[in-house]
Amino acid sequence: MRSLGQIRALTFAAYAKWVGVTPRPPRPVTADYDRAFRDHRFDLLVEGGKLVAFIETVAEGAELLIVNVAVDLARQRKGLGIRLMRHAEAVARAAGLQGTRLTTNKLMATNIVHYERLGYTEEREADHSGGMVAVHMALRFAP
């Protein structure tokens, strides 16, 4: 099992480019990983004994919520994030869920485009305090 310290470190590094773009740090940067590790599912990609990517999910209602996807900076743009997203979709299907969903910040426009390419559609936007706009996206499975 990977240590929480490795998960935190990978998250901080993966989200560093968004600090300063968004009005406050992205939620995964400030998350309580002690609690999350107890309550959520973490699927890890390890290469040569090093954690290079992970996806954090939790079932909510009829869907699997993708809470966080983080990929080591040196391994980004090599398909690991897509691989993890597709894995989460397979987990959701195997559990008999109706789809997957996620939330991202509107200022993270490249992420939104990426998720749309994977088949996710925007369901709604929600304004939060401090100028934050959350974009809620979902991928529904065909019956």
C-alpha cells in the first residue's frame, strides 16, 4: 500500500500549475486524505516502485464520483489519466451504476476540453464563494 504522504505529494505536484490560476487552491490540494483514504477507493499506478498516478472515487447514488485524478508531472500526456478514467468507468459498470461524474473548476478550461473528449458532458455550473465556479460533468452509460 502506498503511503498517504506519496498520495499527497503527487497531488500537490500535479495540481501546482493551477495554484494561482484559481482564486484558491484546488480542492484536492486541501483535501483531508486521512479521511478520504478511509472512505474512498484509490486505484494506483506504480512503476518501478514509484507511485506515478492514481484515481480517487466514491459511489454516490447511482453514479461513481471521480474525486481526483493525479498523474506525476514526468508521466503526464502519456495516457495514464485516460487509462485511470476508463478504469473508473469499468468499476462503475461492474457495480451496476448508471455512470460516472466529476467536478472541475471553470478556470481549468483544458481539463473541461479533455473530459469532453472522453465523452463527459457538462450538466451544470455552480457559483461558489470567492469567484469559484464548479463545472459538474457526467458520463452516462447506455442502458
